[in-house]
Amino acid sequence: MKIKGNYIFKNKENLTLHVGTSNDCIGRINDHFFKDKNNFKKNMIKDTKYINIIISNINNENTTLEQSLFKKLKPIFNYRTSK
């Protein structure tokens, strides 16, 4: 079963490492762990202690929420926010 929504990677101090949105959150989270092999992502995965998923079936809502979470949580490892 695919879970649509947003996901948040956090470290043991509860700091936000990464925020994302997907039509398949579990699949995308697995990609971060098993397919993304650059050092940037390896460091993020190494620091991850918790992953929160916010479920939503409305694509526009997911994108709007992701943008809001970027501004509020200032994730350390997002490509979009690091450029």
C-alpha cells in the first residue's frame, strides 16, 4: 500500500535533517536508505534517529505543507534549501 504525504527525518536531538513529499512515502524513504549513495545522503542517514510521516491524499496539500515545513523546520540536508 502506498502512503501519500510528507516525511521528516530527525536526529537524536530532534533537529530536522530532511523534509520530503511523495506519492509513496515508504518507497521514497527506502530510496534514501538504499539507493542514494552520495556522501551527503550517507551522513544524513547516519544521523537519522526518527522519521515522521504526515499522511495526506491531496497532492497540492502535500506540496504546500512541504514548503511550509522547509520554512519552519529549516532542514539541514535538503537539496532545495541548501542551494
